[in-house]
Amino acid sequence: MKNILLAVVGLSPQVVTETLFALHQQGRRVDAIHVITTRSGKEAMNTNLLAGGGKGIFHKYLEEYEIASSTISFPHENVHVVKDAQGIEADDILDETDNENLLELCLSLAFGLTADPQSAVFFSIAGGRKTMSSCLTLAAQMYGRPQDRIFHVLVSPEFESNRDFFYPPRVSHAIRCIGANREPFYKETRYARITLVPVPFVSIRESLEPELLNRPSDPATLLASLVREEQPVLTVDIPGCKLTYRNLEMDLSCAHMALYAFFAIRKKDCEKPFSCKACTECYLPLPQIFENSQEIERLYRKITGSRPLAQMSTTGIASLDAENFNSYKSKIKRSLQKSFGPHAMHELEIASSGARPDTCYGLPLQRERIRIVF
């Protein structure tokens, strides 16, 4: 069995050697190390732990504890940096987009490292920002197997995040510490205590649909696959600007809700006597959608209040044209995919039917599975 350490790390690379030391003290072998971090964290890793010429603290630890460097794979390529859609490395995790990119990286690595049944993954959540620990924990819950573990590492307060402390050396020596009153003092490293704490978690891997284990997926898709409803219902809460589907919720802006609710109401009110599954009778071409702009505006006013629409907007939902209609439609689709997963798109998006210039638009979901809250 190959043991892999996957750790989140911020600006304190010490967490890697501290975790490795704690695992070794418990007799747990580590065959490979992977790290998830930011650009700044990567620089700290390369400067301190993985410095060239075997001078890095990681190599010094192995030498001091007589562990052959060839037994643990930890090349620079195993330091994985959070990146945006353009491939630019994140300096820090500061906003929702950074967090989404972080979660995507955690899920992707967890998926890949747990694919080998002859491996065990030790997820270390001791480093980085709290959101980094949370994202790696979620990834472990999604893809973890019985042999995998989540660990946190507790370090004596005076040595925790101390830039001079990376692991308890075999020969104790005094290092500079900072006390509670911010006064410096020196303390022997033999007093350092590193405790490996196993964190219980419930894995949902075995409950996922089999095809979701063929490739990494987003959280919405993974969670939605756990819901076993035969016919999930879409609730369109107009006053609350909220959609609910498969026990998941998403918020929409007022303008997006007005447009989406227009199509939902049209589908719901369709009086065709036959089933509307795969039916596009209620779909409308763009000219007819624009002819119904007063109904869309009425829905918008219902959401935002009685203030005249002209005071709110002179371009957007107040005066739909092909350009902003397509913009609204695309943004709604991205929001749906983010919240409910790509698998739901064939039912929930504002879909098109027919070739130009006769393209029509509407909701694919059957009317009996739509609930409108006015």
C-alpha cells in the first residue's frame, strides 16, 4: 500500500515537516507528498523546504532521521498552486472566485490520488487559511475511501508557526520564541510537542453515481447525485429571488429572476392536453419575447417594489433586445450550473429550439415539475 500525504499549506511550510514527523512517530510510512498552496506559499516552500542542492529543511529532516530521500517522492511538481481560469497563480485566497478555484484543485487532486486502490491518502488540514482546510475536508468526504484519513496537527503554542521551528531535532537546541506578552524568550526544542489528531469524517464516495468516479466533478454535481428523487421539482420563489431543485438552493438577481420566472410561468400555464416532456410548444421566438416585455417588467416590479422601472434601468431588463437577452440567458445558465451542476442544464436552462432566424426559447422542464411561489 502506497501512502500519500496531501496537505494544504499557507505561508508556514513547517506544517509539512511537522505532519511528516508526527506520522513517522506513529510508524506511518509516507511514500509521496503533495501540497496545495498559493503563489506566496510555493515561494516559501521552495525557499525553506525544497531548496536546491539538498539544503532544504525537508532533506535535512530526512538526513537527520536517517530516512532515504529516495523513499519519499516530493519534487517541485508536487507543489500545486491555486490558479484562475487564465492560469494565473493566486497570491492568496481572498474572495469567492479564489475559493472556487481552490475547491476545484482540492477535488481534482483528491479524485486523482484516490483513484489507485493500492494507495492510502493522508489529508492534512493543519495549514493555510480555514477555508483551505474546509475545502480539503470536503474533497476527502467526497472521494475518501476506508483506508484514507484526515489529520490535523497540534504544535506546542510557543513553537507553532515559529519561523525557526520545523520539527523536533534529535539534538535539542534553544530557539527564539515569542511569549503571550510579545516578549521574546528562548526555549529548548526538546519541549516541543507535536500531536497528530485524526479527524473523523463520513465518506460519500460509495453513494455517488458510478459515472462520477470516472472524472472529477464540481460539488453541486456530486451532492445532487445523492438525491434519489425520481422526479425532482423546481421551485421558483419569485419574491425571494430563489430557485430550489434537488434540495439545493440558489439565489438570482432581480432581473434574472424576472426573466427566468417569465419562462417558468409560461411553461406552467401551458394548457396542451398531452405531456410536455420534450415538447417546445410554449417556446417563443425573440420578437414574441420582446412583445411580452411588459409581463417581464411587471415581474421585475413585483420583486423590486413599486418604484417606476424607468428610475431603475434604461438598458437592461427595462428594454430587452437580442444582446442583453443573450447576456442574461448566459449568466443565468452559469449560475444554474454552478449551483445545481452541469447535469441539470438539459432541464433547467433557458433552452433554444430551431435554427436561426426561427430559434425559439423556453424551459425544457415539464410543467408538472415546476412550482411557482408568487
